[in-house]
Amino acid sequence: MKIDLNADLGEGFGAYRMGEDEALMQIISSANVACGFHAGDPLIMDSTVRLAMAGGIDLGAHVGFPDLLGFGRRKMQIETRELATYVIYQLGALAGFAAAIGHRMTHMSFHGALGNMAAADADLADPLIAAVAAFDSRLIISSSTSRAIEAAAERHGLRVATTFLADRAYDKSGLLVPRQLPDSVIKDPLKVRDRVRQLLDEGTVTCYTGERIKIDACSILLHGDTAGSVELARGIRREIEQGGGEIVPVSHLIP
């Protein structure tokens, strides 16, 4: 089987470093790059885009709330039309850096609290997906399982790459459980690898409350800000390749 391995990158800010982007770029096939709202700045965005291009890695915009202090993981009550403009603003920023060096964006994803809210709310997902379609209808939406986002993408003529979050716990409806819950972020590398193997072998994930649900994923994501993310990524890559899988960029998997 062929599958994408992606990570959230470019999440430092100014003098503050977050994650090990250079090392992760040697392992992954697609990158989701912070666009300056929840993390990132112009210099970091430029550097990350250049790394992605040099490594032949798919480039995606990682769009979030304007919440540097909270890393985009706090819910914000913002009027929907205004949120749609935030989406376009962030897409445009990363697309500009890509265009400046002859690279292009292939996909986008919603970060943190914004992503969780859109995944659970069709009335929010629709205008945000519409904004992506208005910006560039060729973009792939990279998303964890979400009927709201999938339905909105279908209405607006966009493709969806369902992504399995290897280091995050799911509820029985296929949504991510809140980070405030114990063990909502899975940090044990062996447990993460077991989850990946279960996905590859069975197409299922064991939920937070113990149920097994189907996940039809073509991509596996890990968080670049998670401690030990590089070793985690190496372990996931080994698990895929030892099982006979091939790691390819997300744009190669979605017709």
C-alpha cells in the first residue's frame, strides 16, 4: 500500500524554536506549515518552504486561530465571515513564499481548536471550506475524520485526504478527544506504532472508550511539537516500510 506521512512544521516564532523541522523533513513526505497565526513568522515560513522544496516534499498551509500565546489550541468566538478571511489570508501568505521560489502548495489543513471546531460543526465547516475553494480549487483538504468537512468539500468541489493522527486519541464518532483529557496525546512510541500497525492491518483505530471504528485514511500525521517527534516519525516510517508499505506525498494519492 501507498500512504503519506506528514507533520506540522514551521511552528517556532522569532527567536523561539519549536520542533526539529530539518530532521523531520528527512522522514516525512508532506509538510503542514504554520502561517503566522498560531505560530510561524515570515522568516520561518520562507525557510520551511525552501526545505520542503529541496526535499521534494508536498507543501501545505496549516491554518489556525490568531492565537500565538495559546498555540491555536484555545477556542475563540469569531464571526464566521471574519474567520473565512483569516483562512484566505493564511493561504495567501504561504502561497506567496512558495511562488517566490517556484514551489506550490498542494494541500491545506486546519490547526488545533479551529480544526476541531470545524470538524464537529457543519455550519462552520462550510464557509471555511468555501473560502479554500475560492482561493484555489486545486488544493487538497487534509483532515482527520469529519463528516462536516467531507460534506463541505464535496459541495465545493474539493478533494479530501483523510488523515490518521497517530499520536491523538479519538472518540467513537471519529473526532479527536479534547486535549484536556488524560492520555488524549499518546506519547509512548510503542503505543503509537501499535496504532499505526492496527490502521495498516485492519483499517481501524481503538477509541478512547475502547470501541474499534473504521478509519479510511491515506495519510498519517504526527505533531512536530510533540517531545521525541523525530524518533516517533522514524518508528512510524519503519512500521510502514517493514509492512511492505510505500511512503509518498499526499498529492500522489488523491486523483
